[in-house]
Amino acid sequence: MEFFLLDNGELNIMDLSRSHFTMSYNFEISNPREILFTKNDSHLLLVESHRVRLIDWQNGSEVISKKYENEIQIVRSSNYTNHFGVANDSKIEIWDIENLKISKTLNVKKRITNISFSPFSTEIVISPTWNVLRNRIFIFDYQSGKEKYEIKGKYLASYDNVGQRMVFWQNNAVPGLTVGTPVFGHQSFDKKDYQSLTYFDGKQEKNSDVGFYLSTLHLKDKLIGAGGYRGFSVFDYKKGGKVFTTKKTKRDRSSSGFSAMRDYAANAHYLLNDDLALINAYGDNINQIYSATENKIVGYIFVDAGGDYAVVSRDGRFDGTPESSSKLFWSSRKSSKQTSLESTFSRGFTPGLLQILLAGNEVSKELVIDDAIENVPVVQLTKFNNQELPTSTLPRLESSQRVCSVEVNVLENNNNVSSIKLFQNNKLVGISEQQSKATFEVNLTNTFGDENYFYTVAISKDGIESKKKKMVIKYSGKTDEKPKLFLVSVGVNEYKNPKYNLNYAVADADAFKEEIKKGAESIFDNIFDLEVRNSGFTKTKISEVLNNVRLKANEQDLLIFYYAGHGVMSEGIERESEFFLVPHDVTQLYGRDEMLYENAISAKEIQDISKEINAQKQIFIIDACQSASALEAVAQRGIKEERAIAQLARSTGTFWITASGSKQFATEFESLGHGVFTYALLEGLAGKADGGNHDKKITVKELSAYVESRVPELSEEYKGKPQFPAGYSFGNDFPIVVYE
């Protein structure tokens, strides 16, 4: 688990094993300092300037809360026993977590800067405030409350997280001065005098550049120290020297070590595995991932309010929520140019990236960020109904004309354009392969109110999007009629090759269809029930059904496409790998790409169909199983499948809710009568997905969120192993059913 405390008092708890927020709580909090794990992650310590709270993070309850008159210097937790310590002025209160009370009070009669618990004994080292002439550290047994040693000439000591070692400063490392050589020492705990085993020589660096290390972490032969100058350094304790350090910002260079210490939480390390550490040395919402083997930062984890997160690697890959990719930017080292993460979505988006980094998989070489940024096209919306548009401000116009034209020009790098796209209310409405100019015909609507939001992008030949250019057109024409629902439900139990047969796909499709129809009657003027089952599901048949939708659907209408059957990624030997829905007459899932292209429905074809259908509200729900006989082949395609579906959702501006990537088989259970994915969908549509407002309406985002949290619970209950669905939403939220 990893925990994040945000400035607005929102505490989000993330399961790092699947890059998913599992819980969220809100606390009234002022001047937050840090959050800490207790032993075995049983509780969470929430530290403010004058208050400490112990939280049971499983339910969000507060089990200890104490306010202090004086400012709290530091709070630390023991991983050897279930205790934590609060340093306040010249004393440390040792709290017993099991009994929820103070067990001992340690007094050193000097104001305290730092405390550190031993990872293998009941010792605690206490560092009083630095003194230019008389530095010393104290070691207590915190269970008996007795002082064991007083060691002179040492300062700012802390125990290492493994082995019998201590990190400290010595007197010739004088804070605030630019003379002298700082020494970083390692200590042996089997000697009372704590003689140094290894020194880390600062090589005549200024103290302000070396910093003071309030917390340290051992990782292989490296020692990470964070503190002081709002960065971190890495020392090789066998070789005895600094091997890595972060660059200082302008703000950091103007701050002294001690003032900077008070600006952020010093307990900034978290081990991800035996090679990677998560480090937050700057006190902001960007966490660095450091690799001891590569001796460099290999990625970042970004966390923001509202549950947005992103995992970003240095080679151009990223994973995270759709909103996060619009908040973060790549910067070129060759110029001042930038481009947002979302602009590299088609090339860089990599589901499960954190798991890939944790596994130490080979670094991708597919995207050179600097070169890509330099050659990104620049686009401009130039005309609306032949009227010139302003270029310096966001165009806002009004029109009573329903059918309109939009002109787009490429201003820079037009020789690097592969296509120009136009989106209306976040849905793709037009694609042009012209390189310098494109004209699109659009239909204005009041589907999401009278304002129609447009944006255009140009796609480079590297697959990088230009910066969005936007405009708003207020539609004052005839009000749209009441919306219609086009409900396409596909269920395939019986395949031409019987080894691919399924048990509950038809039952899933039938139940989903009935639940939607029951809840949608009061919202829609008409419901078109377009059902396809078993041998009826062929490429020709589904093309006929969707073409019928294309001819009848208007902008205000809703298309729901539900599919229960097999889904597969092609091998991509002769063509680029693609995701396919598998009709009845496909007799081989793997090893016959030509059969998939001839008989199956590809992601590209779904994109083209979606663009041509006028309905601005579109939902694709895919309960795609895999063949157990193809387990080995399937396991290699999981990330590619998830990536293909996410790219499809984003490229069309539609909603996709999928059962699982192909590493996880969508699971059917006789006791449920359904697959767990569709069972969760049915629960959500019946009312359980209703959000905090309890307005008796289920929106597509509420349904997606419920399914993502419910399916792992069901699959673990019935199979003993959680299955994780995925929701990809790049359009506007809207209600799909009203329940009793």
C-alpha cells in the first residue's frame, strides 16, 4: 500500500500492486507535516504542527488524537514493536499502539531535532538541536525508559532500515558554513563507542549543496539520504562516496538547510522492492522512483486531489487516470517547448506501467521525447461557417443554424501531419488526412446544454498530438427531441469451434439488456432493442446492425454496445497488433491473424463506426473472455489489449468498461448464473452504483466506478483471486438508467 495526504485534507489510499485507489477519506487538517505507517501497516499516523492522530485506515476511524502546546519536532514509528514516538521540545512520548496510551516519556533536557527507532531492537536514537561546539546523540531503551549511551561529536543520527548500521553527521560538517569537509558516517551497533566503518566524503562541496539527512534508506549497496535542501543524495557505502544527487531548484538554493527542513515531511522514503525506492523529497505531489541498479530516477508517481494519479517513466511511457495526463507535461531539453502527457497517449500510454517497472522489465525505446516535441504540429481553428475566428482568445459564438462548417489550419510542421481530428463535446466527429487544412461538417445540439464545446488536434507522424485548439458555439436553434436509446447486446455461447464455447455469455447479455430497458424507459423516448446471439454474430450482421444505428441516431441519442464473448489481440506479425471482438465463425483465436482481419471486428473498425454514428453519448461494455487453452499466448498480450481499448476510448471520446485484460480471464460462476463482471454491472444498474447524492439515477461514471471496485471483491470471494476490470472514460458523464 501507499498513502497520500493531499492539501485539502483528502487522504487517498493506493494499492501499488494494481495502481488503484482503494479508499478515500476526508479529514479536517491544518498545516500537514507528514503521514507515516506503523508496524505492518496496521495504522496511519497523521502529523500536523501541533497535533498527532492515529488512524485506522481500513475504516477511516481516529483512534488517538493529541494536541501539543509546543510545535512538534518530529514523529517516528517503530517497525520492531508496535510503538511510535512524538518529539516535542525536549522530551519524547512513546505511545503503545495496542493499548492506545503513552507507555514511556524520555527526557533529554535539550530541544530535539530528530529521533530514529532501531529496526532490530528496542533502542531509539535521539538527536538534540545542533550546537557548533558540543554535539552529541543519546540512545535510550524506549521500553524501559532508560538511557543506554551518550555519544559525543555526533549529530543528526538515524538508524538504517536494514543491518546494524547508523548514519550521522560529525562536528566538521558545520551547517550554514561554506568551509570544511562534510563527513557522512556509518556505524556498527556491536560496538558501544560506535566507531565509523565507512565515511562518505563530500569532496569539498559546500554544506548548502550537501544538505542534512533527517531520514535515510538502505538499498543494496546504496544509502539514500533526504532532507535539508528538499532533494536527496545517494551514497555508495562500500566505495565511500556520493554517486547521485538531485538538482536544486532556485527556491532550494535560496533556502538554508534548517529552514527547508521545516517546509516538508522528512520521512520521505518507501521501499518498492529490493531495487526501487519511492522518494518524496520535495514535499509536493510528485514522487520519484529511484533504481539502485541503474543509479538514477527511472520514473515518477504523480498524485492529485480527487483521486487522479499518473505513473511516468523516463523513456516516454505513462499510466494513470485520464485527467492526470492533461495536468502533466513533457519538456524538451533542446528548447522551451512542452507537450502534455495526453498528447503522447497513442504512443506512450502503458497500462500497468508501475508493475512493469517493479518487475525490472526492459526499458522501452519507442519514443524519444525531445525529438517528438520539436516536431509536433501547431493547429488553429480559423473559420466557423466561413466566419473568421479570433486567434488570441477562446472563440465564443452563437448560431441558430444546426448544420455548420468548421475550418482548421496547420500553422507549423505540416509536413509531419498524419491526420487532423475534430471533437465535439469530447466525441470524435471528424478525421481528415490532409496535411495543412481541413474542413468539417458538424451538427449543433443541446445534448449537454446549449453550448457545444469543440476542439481540434493534428496528429504527427510519430503519433504525437498537437496542443488542443478550442471554441464554444452556443446553439440557439430548435431544441433537440427527447433522446432515443439504441441498445445493441451481443452474447455468444456457441462458437463454430466448440472448444471456445462459453456458459453464460447469452445469459449475461439477456440480463443486461432487461436491466437497462427497465431503468431507461423514463429517460428515453424510444428504446431500440438490437439483439445478436450465438451464430447470428458475424461481421456482416453486426455491420448491418450498427449501420442501422448510424442511419437513425441523432446527436442527443445514446448508443450502448454490450458484448459478452471472446476478445483477442492479433499477433501483429505482418500488421500492427490490434484488438478484436470474435464472432461465431472465427475458428482459431491465435496463429491465424488473417482470419481475424477477415471475420472479426477490429478496434479500428469500431473507431470508424463510432465516428460515423451521430449519437454523442456512446458506451461500449466488453465482457471479453479468453480461451484457457491459449493461456500462454494470452498472458503475453494483456498490456497490449488494455492499451488498445484505452486508445480506442480516447480516440473516439467514448466510454469503455471492460472485464479484464487478457492476463486475467473473465470469470464465470454457476452459483451466480453470470460472469462476475456482468453480475456487478447488474447490481450497479439496480441501484448500488448510485453515488453520494442518491438521486435514483445511475450515470456511466458511477457505473464504471462501482464495477471497478465490486468485481475484485466478487472474483476473490468466488475464485480466491481478484479480477480487475478497467474503465476508460473520455466523454461527458450522463445518466443511463433511473432505478426504483
